[in-house]
Amino acid sequence: MAFEPEPDLSPEEVTERVDETIADNDVALFMKGTELMPQCGYSRKALGLLQQHREDVATVNVLDALDAYREALERHSGRETIPQTFVDGEFVGGSDILEQLDEQGDLAETLDAC
């Protein structure tokens, strides 16, 4: 499931989208670009790692309102870096953490926990 970018999103709309996406999806990835066209290497890496284990990853392109997304995500994770992955409503991390979990053999278990 992917959300298409909408120009001129207000900070309130972004906050609502972040809150709903995290609450309504087992696995949510906030990334730069879309599932079909990631716009940064870290987002591409995070998406690839997740898709090795799950087909039902909800993705949100943050580029349509980057600053508002950073602010809204920081309320959930304490970080404003992109990409950010949430599993079962909990912040897991960015591509670096996903890569560590994968190397340790823990990523599949983390994603299956939901």
C-alpha cells in the first residue's frame, strides 16, 4: 500500500497521516520517494530489507512535506531522520538498524511479531 504525494499538505494533515499510518498498519515505512521509485539510497535499502520478509509494507513518501513529516515523526520516534520504520506501532529504526537486525538474523522475527 502506498500513498501518492499530495502537494501543499498542512502540518496538521501530515501529523494525521503519520498517526493513522502507524496505527493502521503492521509495518509502516516513511521514506523519500515511492515504493516504485525511492529517491535516496537509505530509503531504497530500508524498503528492500523489509520486502525480503513482508509484502504488506505501507509506504509514505515524505518528500511532499519533508519538514512537516520530520516534525511529526520526531514525536513518535525521537528522531527526525528519514527513513523510519514502525512495526506494530513501535519505532524500529532506519535503514542502519534494519540492516543490523537482518545481519543478526533478527529482522524476520521483528517483522513477524505483529
